[in-house]
Amino acid sequence: MNILLWVLQALLALAFFAHGWIMVVPPASLIEQMNAAMAPGFRLFIGVAELIAAFGLIVPGATRIQPWWVPSAAAGLMVVMISATIFHVMRGEVSSAITTVVLLVICTFVAYMRWKVMPIPPRTKAPLVAG
């Protein structure tokens, strides 16, 4: 189960890093279309949040420094995915809404499993050696 969780965390991190990067630094061909869909400041906010969450899904767990950030990042992405689903449904974008629901389910699974069932243990300090 731990391997499955790490695979899901890596896939989520990759997806949200890619999407966050596009939101923060969009290609010139998409800027007009993105700005028509949402305010540039809001787009930037969502992009930065997704980049931070991608980092939070992997780095704290891999280093075991503050590993509680992993389920927190997944829970934060749940809020983003609920909002994104509503956004896409309101615009009639069914395939995008289905994608966000799938990501929501995966985020929910990772958040719950890393919070309650298989939390990542924090790094323990090495014992002091008298010398």
C-alpha cells in the first residue's frame, strides 16, 4: 500500500506541477484565452498554490521532515479540485469536470491514507554519542 501511495503522490505532484507551471507561466498562445476565463491574479494564485502543493506532496515525505505536510497538501488540493469541478461544470466542460473529479478522488484517498492509515513517520534524531 505504501508503494501505491507514493506512486499516487508522484503522479499528483507531476500533474499539479505541470498545471501550476502553465498557470504561472502560460504560453503566449494561451494567455488571452486564460485571461478571458479568469482574472490574471486569480490564475497566478491558483498556479502558485498548485506548485506549492506539488512540492508538499513529495518533499516532506521523502525527507521525513514535517511529513504531516503531505496529507495537508493533498487536502488543500481537494479544495482546489472541488472548485475546479464547479468551474468546469458551470462552463459545460464535461470532460474537464470528469478529470477534476478523478483528481479529487485521488487527492482524497492520499489525504486520508497519509493522515489516518499510513502516515509517514517523522525523522528521528540520532542519539548523542558521548565521546
